[in-house]
Amino acid sequence: MKATEYIPREHFDLWYELFKQSKGRFLCKPFQGKDDVLVGYAFDDIDSCNKLNSDYRRLTTPIIETKRGWWKRIKALGV
């Protein structure tokens, strides 16, 4: 499986560490642009590629905190 992606420059080191652990190979040298890095890579099996993508998304997705409304708080207390 072959793929080409733009990785944000601030996340490239994280992506590269995950890529080294996933046993993929580069098709060309990563090209650094102004804000992102263009990478072309390949995997022998699709499971390794899926694991790389899911781990990368899991680590770079921002956490959004939500607050409970007053009705949900009362309901959680069991009143």
C-alpha cells in the first residue's frame, strides 16, 4: 500500500517516531514546506498502515472538555 500525506511541521517528529515503529518505508525523501511536510511512504500490509494512522490521530486530536448541565447532574445523583 502506498500513500502520500501532508503532515503539519509541528507534528512531524511524532509522526516520524510512529512511522519508524510501524516498519514502513519511504518512497522519497520528506519534503519540508512552509507549514507542513510532504511524505510518501509504503507498507507491505494494510494493518501496519492502519495502526500508524490511528495512533497518530489519537495522539494529535485535541481533547475537548464538556460540562454537564444541571439536569444531568441531578440525574447522576439519583435524586
